[in-house]
Amino acid sequence: MRRLSFYVAGDSPLHRLHPSTKLVLYGVLFILANVVPWPLRWLMLMTTFFGLWMCGVSPARYKFVLLISGIATLTVPLLNGLWPVAGDPLVLPIWHDFGFHRDGLQSGLAFSGLYSAMAILTIAVLATTRTWELAEAPTMLGAHHAVGFALAYGFRYMPEVANRYVDLMDVWRTRGVNFRQGWPWERFWLQCRLLAALLILEFSQVRTRSNAIEARGFSLHRRATYFILPGVPPGEKILLGFAVAVTAVAVVVRLAILIGSWEGGPWAS
């Protein structure tokens, strides 16, 4: 069966980084991408892109994701820049008064930079970390072992559930159901009925899978659970502490800037 995985084998420093460290750094960079000025988001994107390439993960390995995210990256600045709000100055005329406007273009670049940076960071984690390592990473950080199991269960069975969804759709088509006819709310209701049938099918297998999981020693109660991953190395703990501290400072500075620029605040004269 085909598994859900973007992993690319390698022995680069990014591959050798502890999965729990990658998970924390991913969360830290997510926060930083939301608080730093928008040009730094594009710097984050390019740094991660070339860093992945240097670590042996060629862009050809995730070209489909690049295609999908690239469409959004180009579309948002175009739409925001060409159709602005009233009073937005024109900075790049194309034909008479039609062209790119400053605030609309800047807001579009800010959003697409955030979207693209998070996409490439997600690829960086998935392409350099095995799925079972991602499943154990939250437990190494102190989370309940059920969290890691839920991740592992999702990675294992999402492709299987998707295949069943397609099979059910084909069966309904052979019985004369057309998913492209009718009003939008009618097609939405049809999809809801299909998902309900899929949910019932999955519930019918819950007991079998639950017994298999219990037979392998897993339980929500406190029992001995075997892990393959070692603990986070001391050097990486220092790195995580530094990254969290820098992020906290960036958040405080961003909040101070926002509060200082708030017109009508109690400090405004």
C-alpha cells in the first residue's frame, strides 16, 4: 500500500537533527514568520529552499507542492496590487491609471510570503524526517503518548481512507449518481452523504484496529511504551532555548510596536 511520505533519505545535518528539535523549530519559525516584517518572510523562504537543496532534497522531489503554492504566491500579489482600495497610490503603471498600487501590492507580498514560507518549512520537516520519527517526536517533548499515536495512525491510514473515498464515489457513479449536477447546496449535501457512508465504513473497522493496537501493547493508561528515538541531545536543547528566547523577544517587540501605533489608546495625547 502506498504510504503518505515526503521523506528523502540523506545524512545531512538537517536529517540528523532530532525530530523533536525540528518540531519545536517549526513552531518557532511559524511564530516568527507572523511577527517579522514581510521582506524577512521571503528571506526565510529562500534560505530554507537553498538549505534543503544543499541537504540533498532537490526541488524536483516536491515539484507538485511547488506548483500549487507557486500559483497562490503569484496570484495574491497580482490581485491585491491591481485591484486596490480607494486612495492607494499607483507605483507601477501598466496602462494609464491601471497598474500596481503600493499598499495592495505590499499586503499581497506579505501574505504570499507568509504562505510560501510556511509551505517550504513544512516540506523541510517532512522531507528530512521519517513518519515514525514525527509520531514519536511529541512524546519526546513531554506530550501524552496518545498524541504521537494519533499522528502515526493518521500517517498510516489517510491514504487508505482516501482510496476508500474514491472507491465509494465510483460505486455511486455506477448507480447513476452525478456529482457535478445540481445547485451548489445540492452537490454539497451529496458530498455530505458520501462522507457519512465513508464514516460508517471506517467505524465498522474500529474494533478490529483497536484489538490489534491493544495486542501490540498500546493503551491510553500508563503502561510501558517502547520508543526508538533517543532523548533530545543537550546541544540541541541549548539551541531550542535560544530559539524560543529570540522568538519571545520578537513577539514582545512586535506587540510594543502595535500598541505604540494604536491611535486612540489611553496614552495618545
